[in-house]
Amino acid sequence: MHRLVLLRHGQSVWNRSDLFTGWTDVDLTEQGVAETRHAAGLMKQAGFDFDVAFTSVLKRAIKTLDIVLEEMDRMWLPVHKHWRLNERHYGALQGLNKTETAARHGADQVFLWRRSWDVPPPPVEPEDPCSAVSDRRYAGIGRANLPRGESLKDTTDRVIPFWEEGICPALRLGARVLVSAHGNSLRGLVKHLDKVPDQDIPLFEIPTSRPLVYELGADLVPLRRYFLTEGGGTEEITWTRREDSGPSGVVAA
């Protein structure tokens, strides 16, 4: 069995302010730090250990990982950072208040931008401060390949190559893997692992700093998935069939 833990970063400053964040590099709040320490405690209590970790190049995910490794006395572990694990790029919505944006554009339109599978937000212009064009972190990607606004499908499509080329090889070598990333990049991984239908995956919530554990078979097909809970317990995740979906469906719990 291979074990993979997916951890969404702790509450960020813009999470607290209800702003579209995306690739904007904001910090954790004090609550986010406390949430992350709590997550590390849950993993220690459950006897978890890791051999390698992966994260995005955004500070809220990096700090979340740093806190976990410090709390677990594993700061010496190899850590791989990659932009493909970044949050979904929210384009021209980045920095806007979600409630105010819904009032301006209509709740239905904002719901499509936020919760549809393949509807991207309005693109950000290259000269906009929210664009990543001038950010040194992305200098090697090429301007034409930098996202200007992504749907969940777009985000999933860029995450999966890193899963296959970066994370899977570590798992196949027997490494115990921790991934610290973001709500939508991790949602994309969940969709890929569990083959969740397009219409269902946008509704699957991954709370901040709550460890999501996958137990995978030799072929890296999920055998079990669950959230860690207090006292070393687990909250199992099961996918049920719906008439309008494929073999998977909405989360039952």
C-alpha cells in the first residue's frame, strides 16, 4: 500500500477577507497557523511519517508545509516546489471581494466562475499587477504558457502532468508523500484519482489544513480515502452513483 496525504494550506489573509486569491501571494493568518499546527498534531497522533514533500510556489502553501515539518520534527525532509501545484488562477477576479462581485455581475455568473468545471473567469491583462508575467518564479515557463485565468478543468490539466512526472515516481519507490497545496489544485488531483464526474467535483470541499489521506494500491489506484479527525479517528469519503453521473458521484459524507 502507498500512502499519500493532501493538505490544503491554512486560512490565508484573503480567505479571511473573502477575496478571490488565485496566484496572488498572500500570507497565512494567525488562525491559519494554528489550524496547520493542529493538522500536524493529528498526523503525529495517528502515527504518520513522511519521506518527501511537495508544494506550490505560493507562500501560504510553503508556510503550511514548513509548519507541519517543524511540528513533526521533519524539517530535513526533501521538499519539491512547483508552479503546477499553484491555486487556480482567478484572472481578473483576483483581489475582488466575492460578495461584491456577485452583486455586480449576478450570483449565477459568479457561481459559474467559481463552481463550474470548464467556465474560466475573465482573463487578466499582462500589464495588470495580478498578472504573473514579471514574477521571477515563472521566468522559465514562457509568457505564452502563463495562465491569465483558469477554469477548474484548466487547473486540473496543468496539475496532472506534475502528478504523473513528479509525485507518482516517488510513490512507486515506496515514499510516504505529503502534498501541501490549494483547494482547487488538490480538487483536481482528487478528480483524477477517483475519476469524479465533471459536474460533481466542483462541489467537493477540502477544508483548510485538514489532512486528506489516500491509501493507494500497487497501481496507485485508491483503495481508501478519508479525512483525519480528533483522537486518531477518520471520516471516510465514499462516492455514490447518481443517475446523471458516471461510476462515481457526489461525496456521501
